[in-house]
Amino acid sequence: MRSPSTGPTMLVGGVVRTPSQVRTHDRDTTMLSYTSIQLRARAHHLDDRGASAVEYGLLVAGIAIAILLAVFTLGDTIEGLFSDVDDQVGNRG
């Protein structure tokens, strides 16, 4: 294609462009693609960190539940042991 006032032109994406506009368009498209890839990679990395935080939270909750169950289940037994030791120490003094 040739335009009488501006010289040679090309049809790119349904738009008539000069060769310099085509090079700029290609460079912009490449930069947008690169930026898009970077953003997707960062988003994926953030998703992984969020998943790790959830996993650690579940782990801490599980440990807390285990401690509570141990205290309520063994609490009376441990109290009895400490009372026995206290009585034995008190009888010696």
C-alpha cells in the first residue's frame, strides 16, 4: 500500500501504519507481553505465599487443639501427681 502524502504504509491489525509506527507497535506489544508475563509470575508467587500462610495457620491450630486436649484429659492426673509430691515434701520438712 502506498499513501500519497506519507509514503509506504502497512495494514497492521486493521489499522494503516507507517513502517516506523509498525516498529513502535511491535516494540510496545513485546513490552506488554513481557510485563504481562512478569505480573503473572508475581501473582503466582503471591498465591504460593498465601497458601503457605494458610498451611502454617492450620498447623498452629492443630497444635493448639492437641495441647488443649492434653490439658483437659491429663489435667486431673497431673494435679494429683503434684499434690502427692507436695504432700511428700511437706512430710519430710
